[in-house]
Amino acid sequence: MTAALSDLAVWPVRRESEALAERLADGLGAALHRPWQSAERQLTAFRSTFHTTRAWVLIGAVGIAVRFLSGLPESKHSDPAVVVLDDAARFAVALLGGHEGGANALAYRVARLTGAVPVVTTATEATRPLTLGIGCRRGVSAEQVEAAVTHALAGRPLTDVREVATVDLKADEAGLLAFCDRYGLPLRVIAHADVEARPYVTQPSAWVQQSVGLPGVCEPCALIASPRGRLIVPKTALNGVTVAVVEDRLPLEVSA
């Protein structure tokens, strides 16, 4: 099987994942490989096409991905990025090329399309302790989002922020997306049902309940995205944007 040069490709290991792979490839604008259509051994086929694509989403187990990649990586500056998504779309793991290859950002894109949890393990993200939960009225600008975030952070730098979390109903909000893009912040999208099941709010909002069927957005989204964190800034509102700030606890602090 010969692959054309492409920016992004999806490789499902099992035929049973074909429907998920098709949906993902369509959402990402990616090439889709169907290795079961070839008589060539799948491991051999993947290895022969690995360097023809800038980034891969491999659907299957991490252990399989490790075997597929064995001996292939050459340099973090030139290797394709690899994100591994399990067959049940529970976790999107940035496995190779986190920063230089763009796997971290790709993991968040895959997560937004599938509802998976993005898994990023690079050290730079580990030193950023803050998660922002953001809710907003429809049509707010990036400047409004930025002003509300600056107000909520109260002097803490944006470089302390690891990710932004919001509910799926706001996943296409142009001002929010523009703000995240401006500062290179990944956007984590939490499913409405997950927020509904864990409505962590200090200040329930009748307007939000009526508008989106939830007592709040920013606080539960931040706490779900950072499950071992603590709410250090409850919901603050400014010009149609609400922001909550959650800070990670250190591992030793959790076990103490």
C-alpha cells in the first residue's frame, strides 16, 4: 500500500474502528488508511508510509503503537507527530512529537471531535498549574474573553495556564477560539452530559440554566478538566464572559 504525501493521516489498526476513523478523518481533513484492504503485513505497511505524513492519528492500543514505531523515530525536529486514540475514543495520547511535531495540539483536536480526554505528558505543560473554565454569551469577542481572563487571573501570567475548558455548546464560539489561538492555549471541550452529571457550582445561574440547561459552565468545566485541582477563583463575570480558575495540587499534596 503506497500513501500519498499528506499533512495528516488516520490509521485504524482494527477494521471494527473504521466508522470512528472515517468520522475522525472527515473532521480533521485527513487521509484515511484502511490497512485491511492490503495483502501487505500491517506493521510493514505502516513503517513504509510513516515518513510520508507530517502527523498521524493511530487508532488502537498504545502498546501496538509502540511496536509500530520501534526504530522509526530519528529526530524530534523532523519526525511526524503521533497521537494514539483508543478504539473506544476515551483517551487521545500525544505519543510522539509533542511540541515540535504538534502532537499536543493534535491530541486536543482529536479530543474535541471524539469526546476523548487529551493526554499530554511533556514537561512544559506539567509546570503550568492553572486551568481556566470559561463560559460566555454568544458572539463575544476575543478581546472580551481576554479582559475577563485577565480580571480573573488578578496578576497571574497567562504562561501559568495549561488549558482552557468549556462546554461542548461553546466549542465553536469564534471569540473564545480566537483568544485561545492568540495565546497558544489548547481548548478542552467538556460534554454537556458530563457537566450535567457533575454540576460543581458555587453560584448557580438561572440564566445559564434556562439558556443551556446547566446551573453553570466555567466552574464545573475547569474542575472536570483538572480533577485533582482546587478552585482558587470562583466564577467571575465581566462583559458576558465568566471565568473560573483551578490550580493543580502537587501529587504529594494529594496523597498526604
